Amino acid sequence: MARTTKKTAPKTTRTTKKPAAKPKDLRNRKMAAPRLPYLPQDPKSYKPNIGLIACGGITATHLRAYKKAGYKVVALCDLIEQRAQDRRKEFYPKADVYVDYRDVLARDDIEVVDIATHPKDREPLLEAALRAGKHVLSQKPFVLDLDFGKKLIRLADRKGVKFAVNQNGRWAPHFSYLRNAVAAGLVGEVFAAHLSVHWNHNWVKGRPFDKIRHCILYDFAIHWFDMLNCLMGSKKARKVYASWARSPGQVATPKMLGQVGIEYDKAQASLTFDADVRYGGQARNYIAGTAGTLISQPEGDEQEQVTIYTPKGFGKPRLRGQWFPDGFHGTMGELLRSIEQGREPYNSARHNLESLALCFAAIASAETGKPVKPGTVKRLEPGWM
Ligand SMILES: NC(=O)c1ccc[n+]([C@@H]2O[C@H](COP(=O)([O-])OP(=O)(O)OC[C@H]3O[C@@H](n4cnc5c(N)ncnc54)[C@H](O)[C@@H]3O)[C@@H](O)[C@H]2O)c1
């Protein structure tokens, strides 16, 4: 009798193979934000006498910053003497008061002058100060004519003095962190920068700014053109498109809405200014690069907070300080450091001319409705001011 063989199932070796581990996605992991030198810096030992020419509204912030930093302001000058007297009383009671800027320039013990008039009044003062051999910090917007700006820069070079522009936004804590992060290569090559501001600028009504036709795209926006100039590094803008409009509820005279699109080689940027926002105002900056992204925006009631996104995760630096007055500490501190170290200031007039070229191109585009190549519009036409 044939034996039946019991069929047994072939033995299987049970493998408890784990599924292959997915590469860790670190993008959503919180990381320590990179530490960057975003705070204003002081010279090591150079503490020259400083003269302030013009004591208008904004100079309270200049002097608040200088006093906090321990800078030596020894002369205060304004055509309206009372304004200089008021600043003296509040900030530097030992300073001398002048109504004629030439008396400040004639003082050999003053090496640095800070000139804070409006641009039209400022141009002859800048020239006289450089001719007198002073290191100069100019308020913004720097000049009304790019060629005149170049002439002043050549004069400063000939005189061997440093020439900087008070683009204090560069040291606003969030902007300073953003530009330092980009300069350190933390987000790779920047290909997109979108900066927008939505706020209420109607306060200019009845003040000299109310008479500036391009109060928004020129006087105000120069800080953002300047920021873009810092963020885009060596990339040169090819074309600028801009438009402007009146807002239905605006109180101020100049048009309160402006927007700008900028073309670069392998990059694009935009600036938006909504200057008639009464509720929920805010500012936001979005910068994308090949290796990361930077965002700054208000969080809750706090001022602009920065988030940096990289392949290793995202980080939120705890930033100290405020644009007003720390930005003003940053600009004067950098000028003083550049004098002490015998180098070009980071906020040099030379670098700022590139920001102005973008700004002038945008104004020309808004006026004509056509795209404009930066650098081709050298000055604001009389009808555009
Ligand atoms: N964030 C910033 O950096 C910021 C903010 C506001 C204003 N600003 C800029 O600062 C400049 C001044 O603004 P403001 O608000 O102080 O203006 P303002 O009108 O309050 O003051 C201008 C002052 O300049 C004085 N002045 C004019 N010619 C003079 C001369 N030859 N000698 C001495 N004094 C002279 C006037 O008497 C006046 O007191 C503008 O260019 C403006 O765009 C910058």
C-alpha cells in the first residue's frame, strides 16, 4: 500500500523586515535660529564731535539714538533757532546752537556732520560740508539727481572723507536680520523678494511731505528700494514697472497707493504700498532663495518677527530693538566705524545711488505707464516732485 505522504506547506522563514526608513523631513522641525550680527555696532574708540544741521521732526529720533549710544553732539543748527534750542534742552544741554550751517562747518573740532533737511535744501549743504572736509551722514532720500550724487561722491573721495546715507531701515531689527541672513548665504541665491507695507500715511496732511507728489514712491518707499538693493546683492534690476492711484478715503494730498514690479536675471521682486489703511495695518517681507526662505511679519501685538526656513528646519530669532531709534544708531555707528577702520561705510552714498536709481525708474514708470530700465532716469522731472 502506497503510503500517502502528508503534504506539508513549505517552510517559510518569517521576515519581520521593517519598511525602509523614510529620509527625515526636517523642514518642519524647529531649530535654533542662526545668530547674526544684526544689532547696531559702535566704533572701538573713535568718538568725534558731531554737528547736527537741521533740527526738524525726525531729528528727535537721531538724537535719542546718539545719546543712548554715547555719541558726542556738540552743535545743533536750524534756520528756526527755537527748534535747535528745543533739541538742546531735551538731548544735549552743552551743545552750541547755530542758525547758519556755515558756522558749524567752520569749527575745526567738528569732524562729522549729520545733515537732516529735506533733499532740495540739503544738496548745497552736503556739497559745502564735503568741501569743508567733514565726514557726512545725509538724511534720505539722498539727492534729486543721480549725476549730482555722483559728483558729491567724487568730491568726498577727493577730500578723503566718508560719505554715508541715513537709510536707517537697514538697521531696523527685522530688516537687519534679513539682509545679514542673505549676505551670509543662509538662503542661497535669492530669486524672489516681495516686500509690502499696509499702513496709514495720512499724517502727512498739512506737513511739507503733503506737497511731495510722490510722497509714497519717493520719500517713503526709498527705504524699501534700498532694502531690495541690499537683498538682491550683485543682481542688477533689468526693468521696473510701477503704478500709483488715489485711495477712495485718503485725506492726504499725494496719491496713497503705489505698487512696483521689478525684473532681474533669474529673479523677480515686488513692492506694495497701501498708505491709506486704517484697520489691521501691517508690513510683510517674503524672500525666497535656492536654499531657504525668510519671512518677516508681525505676530500678535509684536513688531515684525522673522522666520527662517532651511532644509534643517525653521528658526525664529528673538530680535532686540526697534527701527526707531536703533536704526539711527546703526547708520551713524557704521559711519563712525568706517572712519575708524578706514573703509567704505556699508551705507555709503555710492551704494545708496543704486537704490535711488530703482526709485527714480519706478516713479518714471508710474508717470508714463511704461517699463523703465534703472539708471536711465537720472533725475525727477520738475513736474514729478
Ligand atoms: N526714517 C527716516 O529716516 C525719516 C523719517 C522722517 C523723515 N525723514 C527725512 O528727513 C528729512 C527731514 O524731515 P523732517 O520730518 O525732519 O522735516 P521737517 O520739515 O520737520 O524739518 C526740516 C528742518 O530743516 C530745517 N532747515 C531747512 N534748511 C535749513 C538750513 N539751510 N540750515 C539749517 N536748517 C535748515 C528747517 O528749518 C526744518 O526745521 C526729509 O528728507 C525726510 O524724508 C527720514
